[in-house]
Amino acid sequence: MDLGVRWKLHGDGRTPAPGAVVRPDERLSWPRTFGLGAQHVVAMFGASFVAPVLMGLDPNLAIMMSGVATVVFLLSTRGRVPSYLGCSLSFVGVAAVIRAQGGTSATVTGACFVVGVALFLAGLAVQRFGARIIHAAMPPIVTGAVVMLIGFNLAPVTASTYWPQDQWTALLTMLVTGAAVVCLRGFWSRIAIFLGLLFGYAASWAFDRIFGRIHAADASGKVTDHWRLDLSGVGKADWIGLPSFHGPSFQWSAILVALPVVIALVAENAGHVKAVGEMTGDPLDDELGTAISADGAASMLSTAVGGPPNTTYSENIGVMAATRVYSTAAYWAAAGFALLFGLCPKFGAVVAAIPGGVLGGITVILYGMIGLLGAQIWLNARVDLRNPLNLVPAAAGIIIGIGGVTLKFTDNFSLNGIALGTIVVITGYHALRAMAPAHLRQEPLLDSGTSAYDGPGDQPASS
């Protein structure tokens, strides 16, 4: 059975020839391969560190399980789809909502586990029926709206939780991070969030030395005099040890909040597979269902032990595009490095000590970028927002999701925010489409743009 763990040496193993690429089943020399693996780890650092901290989960466990998830993904796709799986930022808003409702870390990971199951089943459906089933259920107007409301739903978290902890550090961190995203080039631009994090960390330390303690809200929201950067936990942490594990807990209210993220994860995986296929010149459309299922299985495994759910990382696509090295051997090396980091509690303590003001500055940009990815989906698909069939359900769902509108059914059950907004977008679009006059339904659900995911013998259907 081919598991994709055998690689041919590319050329002399040193540098690819001009215009050549190192394919997934090839590798450079092992020292260069390990170096590329370390580069992939650095590329995913920013999001993989920030996401579990924002979700209230153990960053050590998150890094460790990202390595495990990457191994699961590479084995499942038999080494054909080079990818690193890290903590998904799409779940940050979900975790914030669940915790605001009184949920614990176990409740968060339990809801995310169910999302992993749903993603796994979605992958099986794609393998059975083809990727056009995704487009039929979730056309670009729906996918973009859901991604947008998930991102913008996070705005109150930044405004009320992180920014007030140290507004001036937050402002400086935001400015430096924004400048890094725009002005840096190549590899440095892909780790701009991480660089902003390092700047904020250093600025908080310097402000403590210069100005002393700050009188502001702490992480619990209580106004006290405290240090911006508290490194007391770092000194107490061991150099080597296991992260903290816990089992998931399942609550319907939390699960309903989390399920809409499946839409974002399917879109992320589909985009990743298409991008890698185009860059390597090897169409990977037949691997889409497998990739989605593998992501779901990896997320189930991570959340089952208390880690965050995972997704394919676009940051690492950027590293491959810059180096033209698509070898999965580099990802195996990256997974190994991640496992080693996960076994260092002192490293996790450094991550957990990130000041709230720093997170405030980063999340202003990060959350906005997540929301605007929804708009990017509309632009790429050329969604016509002048068409009321597209405009009405998207407008209603986004306002419900961002504003936290609640629909109460009983004293113990209600829908609000992300869950209710997603339901309104999906059901509203399909219900209105069924009733709309023909001239508003000119774009077929199963269009030629999606049929590329399916076999060459399949022809796009018309609605």
C-alpha cells in the first residue's frame, strides 16, 4: 500500500533547476529538507499560536496536535497533497460565543469535534457524488456570507476584551502589524502576524520597565494594577513534559453555534487543493473529497484529547510558491518539529503570556481579514449583489450574525449570532431561489466553474 513516504532525490539534491519544481514525491537532501520543514513551522507560527490562545486552549497541545494532524492528512492523501494542518482561526468566534454562554474548554472542543465529524462526512459525500454537490448546497453567495459573518462576529471580542487591557500597546501593535503585512515581501510578508506579535511582546516588556504597572482591565475584565507582560509562569514551567489533555463535552447549544464553520472549512480545503494542483501542474481534483475527510478526521482526533480543530494553512502554500519545493518530506519534517515544540511546557508558557493589549492590536486586523475573505469569495465568483436573490439572504444573515440577533424558542433553547445567521443565509437563499422568477435564477447552481473538481467525463448540469 502506497502511503506516500518514499521520495526520489530531485536532481543533485541541492537546488532545483531554473523553472523546475520539486514535486510532492521528490525531495532535496535531508539537511535541506529539514531546513524547509523548520521554515514551514515558522510560517504557521503566527496563527497556530494566536488561535488556541484566543480560544482559551493549551497552545502546547495545539502545536503538538497540529503535527499529528499533518501526519494524518499526509497519510490519508498518500502524499499527493502537500499541506500543513494548523489550528483554524474560523473557530475563534465560535469559542468566544460558547464561552460567553458559560461553556468550558471541554464544551468548546466537544462542539468542534462534531464539526470534525460533519467535515469528515462532507468529504465522503464529495468522494461519492463529486464536488458539484458542494456548490449546489453552498454556492459562492452563501459561502462568502457565512465566512463574512463568522469573521465580523468577532469584532466585540476585540473591542471589549483585548483592546481595553492596554489600548496604546494595542494601537502600536496594530500599526506595526499592518505595516508588516503591506510593506514586507516574500517569506517575511507571510509571517507578518507573527512579527507583529513579537513587536507587541517586546513593547509590553519595555513599557513595563519604563512606565511600571498599568491600571486597566486584566484578562478577567477586572480593573487592577498589573504588569502588561507577566512571565512568572515561564519560570515555573518545565523544559520537557506533556501538555494538558481533557475530553470533550457535548451541548446542543454549543454545537449549533459551531456547525456553520463546516462551510468555511470546505471552502478552505477546496481552495487549497486547487491552488496546489495548479502550482505543481498535477490536477488534484480527485483528491478533494479525501482531503476534506482527512481534515475532518484530524480535527476529530485533536479535539478528542482537548486540542483545537485544524485546517489546511494558506501560509504554507506561500512558502511552497516561494521555494518551488512541494515535497511532502518537508511537511513530515515540519510535523516532527511541531511534536517536539508541543513537549516543551516552557515554550507554551511563553505563548500563554502574550499580553491582552498585543492580542487586541493583532485581532483588529486578523478578525477583519477573516471577514473580508467572504467578500473575496464573492469577487472571485463574480457574485452579482444587484440581484435581490443574492442580496436579500446575504444581507439578512450577515446582520443577524454580526449583531448577535437571537430567536428564542423555549426557555432553554434559542438560536443566535453565527448559527442563526448561517441558517438564514442557506435556507433563505434556497427558499427564495425556488420562488424567484426565472430571470433572477440565470446562474445555474451547478456551473462549469465547479465541474473542474469532477472527472473529465462529467458535464455540468443546468438548473
